[in-house]
Amino acid sequence: MSRSSNARRLTGPTQRAIRQIFRRLDYTRLGPVYCDEGGDEFWKAKRVLCQRRGGTIAAALRPKLAVGGRSLYVGAGVPEIPMLMMEVMDLNRTLSAYNLRGKEVAVLNRACSKSGLRFEGGDAGHAQGRYDHLWLVSVLNDPERFPDLSALSYGRAAPLTFNPYRFEKERRIVRQLVNRCLGKLRRPGWITTTTEEVQWIAEWCHRRRIPYAVQEEQYPTATVGDPVCFVRLG
């Protein structure tokens, strides 16, 4: 195997730690969190995919981050476990991982109790301190939290039923969240996000005349397949 191929893989100890966490997860409790019905079948299909695709993204992210830095994860759940473990084990970084779904947080903290990971239940906008990396993946277009904004983003909005007033309210909330989270990011810094969400970051940067660069590489997420990319800020 070539050196470039090895660079795209996580270390053996990190991979083993990730597998151990996935074995300890309570998928019965996680089912209703991710699906209205059919949660068991969902995790049978996604469990290995989360580890494989997450490992690919984590390996691509690793060389961009500094040892001993700090990362803020917005909406961190099961799919983020490989990235979080890479940061803890390979780079000795400090993490703030937030999730608004209390049931998922409880399951995650139980499974991660021996790994050094800790998830916070609440709004990431309240995180304290400064960070050099922001994880913002499939948050600003979340169909549960922002149904009208999501429908427009993915081209599913119907002209006869689309409610511009609800959309405007959701857009205002998203802009506030982006402002609070990006305001905590040191420059230069990195943002991991999806291509659909880059526009919110670009708007924030343009308003403040902050330079940014969107990397060409893209990686699909495990649960919905959204393309993930890296943005260099400052």
C-alpha cells in the first residue's frame, strides 16, 4: 500500500476504539431517534456504513487539524463518532460536541464513557471559548428543525404550499446560529460542512470581508449521503 493510501486510513488503535463504541451503542433506543418507524432496519443498514464513511472523512480531516487544538461540533451524533475519536486519540484535541436530542445524548455518553468522549445536550451556540475547527454538517438544512428551509434547499418546495413566512423565520434562526458558531472560530481555521450549507458560511464571510476557500474534495455522509467538504477560513 502506498504512503498516500496509508494517510487516508485511521490508525489501528483508533479504528478499534471506534468499533468498540459502535458495539456498545443501544440501537433499540437509537431507532426512534433517527426514524419514525423501521429503526432496527435503519441501523442494520447504516451501522457499518457510519464507521466506514466516517473513517474516510476523519482520515481526510486529520492532516488539516493541529495537535492539541479545539473543535466545536454542532449536532454531533452517531455518524460523528469516527471523527471525534480521531481527534481525541490521534491529535489530543479538546472537543465540545453538542446535540439537541437528549435521548441520543444519553445513549452516546453511555457507550462512550470509557473512551474520553462526552456529548453535551443543548445549543452549540452557547459553547464557551475559541476553536480552530467547526463541524457543521447537515445542521442548517435539517428537515426536522427547518422543514421549509430544507424543502427549498433540496428542491422539494411546492409553489402552492410553500410558506414564505415560516421560511423567513427559519432563515433568521439559521443566520443567528451561523453567526454565533463562526464567531467562535479562530482564523485561520477550518470548517467541515456540506456543500448545501456552504452558502451560509459564504454569506457570513462576505458580510465581514473574511477570505475563505472551499476545498474540492467531497465525501458522502453515512445517513443521508450529503456531500461533505472542508472550508479554510481566513
